[in-house]
Amino acid sequence: MEPTETMTPSGIAERIKGITQLTGTNFHEWREEIRLVLGVMDLDHALREDAPTAPVAGDNAPVTAEATRQYEMEKQRWERSNRLSLMIMQNSISIGIRGAILDSKDDVPFNAKQYLASVEEQFKSSSKAQTSALIMRMATVKYNGAGSVRAHIMMIVDIAAKLKGMEIEISEGYLVHFIMTSLPPQYNAFKINYNSFKEK
């Protein structure tokens, strides 16, 4: 989709529909999709930057018309990004859990960056449980002959990619080790050949 098409109503609707709804167990996936969609739509400004502050006159230095104009432009851009980012995030959270997420403090509504942090805080514990489950799955998964070996390997690589998204880095060498140990005895000759290579 071309950038000019992205901002049409149908382009916006299409992008928003593509976001996986946050259900409570898929926070990391949801967060990455939110960041990607808002970035592609050029709406992530409020997630990356704090709200602009009005220019202040200094000693013998009045606020210029250009500084005021620049501030007003930045303010409009940030407010639009903030408003749409909040709408898109809230719309992509299942109704059943939306009410459990704090959206203000001392009656002051959160901006988009604060709201995303609030969502993250809400699902931090479930993220830890999901991380543990993925690590256990990677450590115990075995190829049972169902489907292709390639599909089995891609499944392990996918688990590693999900863990990386959760800030758990699996080195390439360790990933290969997991894959090799997941293969049954009939692949022993392959394992021996692999282990005999001097190259990593």
C-alpha cells in the first residue's frame, strides 16, 4: 500500500483491522503490531516524543513569531498522533479487559505513551508466565515424525523469535543446539556430521 493510500479512511480501517486483538496472553505480539501499524501510518510521534512545550521568552530574547508557529505545528502534530494512537490502542483491546487498564492518574488522562506503559504494567506478570512457557516448550519439544523436519525447525525458530520479542535473546549456537537435541535417534548420523564441522 502506498503512503498516500495509507491515510485514506479505507487504508486506516484496513491497517487497524490487521492488529491482533489484545486478549491478555498476547501482549508482546500486540505491542509489536501496534508499534508497526502506528509507525507505518506515521502516527507514532506521541509514542516516541513527549508533548512539545511552548517557547518561553528569555533575558532580552522575546519569543519570535517563527518559534510560536513552529510550536503550534509541533503541538498539532503531537496531539493528532496522541489522539489517534490512543483510539487505535483502546479499540484493539478486548472489551473484557479494557476496563482493568488504568487510563488516568489523579483524574489526568494518560497520553499514548503512558497508556501503553499502563497496558504493559497490567500484563507484565502474564508475560513472565508466557516467557516461562515458551522456554519450557523450546527445551522439551521433540520431532515426532509428524510433518516435515523443516516445519519442526521453523517452529523452534519461531519460539526463539517470540522470546527475542520478550527480551530473551537466544544465541544462534544455542538455537542450533536446541534443534539438534529435538531430533530423534534416526538423525544421529546427521548430528555427528554437523558436530564434526569445525565452522560454527
